Amino acid sequence: MAFNFSDIVTNNDLLERFQNLFEKELIDEICNAGELRKIAEYTELISIGETITHMPLIISGSLKVMTEDKNGEELLLYYLELGDTCAMTLKCCSSLSKSVISAMTEEPTEILFIPVKYMDLWMVKYQSWRSFVLESYNSRMNEMLEAIDNLAFHNMEERLSKYLRNRAKLMQNGKLKITHLQIAHDLNSSRVVISRLMKKLEEEGVIKQYRNRVDLLEFLF
DNA sequence: ACATTAAGTGATT
DNA sequence: AATCACTTAATGT
């Protein structure tokens, strides 16, 4: 699907967002170079080992970024959302290497794909692009530091409730469409453990659960 | 009615 | 907190 600037303007407040972020010429270049695609939920966009050809810019929805540990277990790195781009991809662009991450959607998502060849070009040409990339690295770094802190210093129950809150924020919805098994995967735990903790949270009145769904009762927008 | 998948539970490590 | 073995419940065909 060819990228059309007016599409974005009508579908999103992206123009406004971009105007604050990038100079006009860069916005024009982004529009020319990028391809806007609507991705269905649960679509794998890239897997480990593939060559990176495009860089994603999230317009709406979200993108789950994972890597693999030595045993081939999936490891959740972070979620990308509105206006985010993938730091791991940026890293790979300059070295033309293969992807060390996999990424998939968990909800319908719009992404603007930009060929990687523009990355170096824009880095030199636009100061706003440099800031954007740097800022992107920064926030991803902070997110991962927080994740490490979580792993190292907090028990499963805390990790679980944080996970639920983060997801609700990400989805802009306190009603989460998710199973205990999926949660267990993301937290590198087992389904049984999650089920027990979830029951505890329910008894504490924090959540209400149904099949394939959990509502955060205290969730505020 | 039956199969499949999600969630609950007690016991053990 | 993880795993096992089993039960119960919800949902699709």
C-alpha cells in the first residue's frame, strides 16, 4: 500500500506529533520513503536471523520485541508504541547485520516502514533525526534497566502486578485479552504459578478474571 | 456429545 | 517458585 500523507493526518494526530519532532523537510522525506502498513494482531514481523531491510515507526497499536536465550526460550525485551522506533534495529542498520530479535504484534497495529538506507543519510542531514534516535535509545535503555531491576529485586507477585499494569497502560484498556499461559511466557514463569498468584490478586480485589481475559479493577486512564 | 483449551489444586522438590 | 499429575470449567464442532 502506497503511503499517503493525508491518510495519516486523517487517521491520526501524527502530523502534529511529527511537527514537534522533526523539521518539515524530514517529514517530507519520511512520507516519501516510508510505507504505511496496517498489521493484523498476532503477526510476526521479523524473526531472529533475518536480514533487516526496514525500520519500523509505530503509528498506532504496539509491537512486542523479543530475543532468544541460549536454550531457545523467548525473552521479552520491550514493547514499542506510538512514535517509538526499534533501538535494536537502529543498532543493526549501521552494521548491516542480521536481526537478533523477533517482533510481533498483539493487537492491530499501523507501522510506517522506512528502508534502512535512509538511516545513515538522515543521521547526517537532520539534527532532529539524531535527537530522535538518541532519545529512542535512551528510553529503551531505561526500560531495560527497569526490567532488570524488576528481575533482580522483586518477587513474582510484584512482577505480575507490574506486568498487568504496564499492559493495561499499553493497551489503553483495563480489560486485558490474555491467558495465564501468555503471561507466564512473558514473565518466564510457569502457568501454574501465574494462576495461583492471579487467584491471590483476585481475592485481594485487584483484578477480576474470566476465560481469556482479566480486568484490572483499579485501573485508571 | 465430544474434543480442545484454559484455569484450579494438592503434593513434591 | 517450579513441576507433576490430575480435576474442573469454558468453548467450539
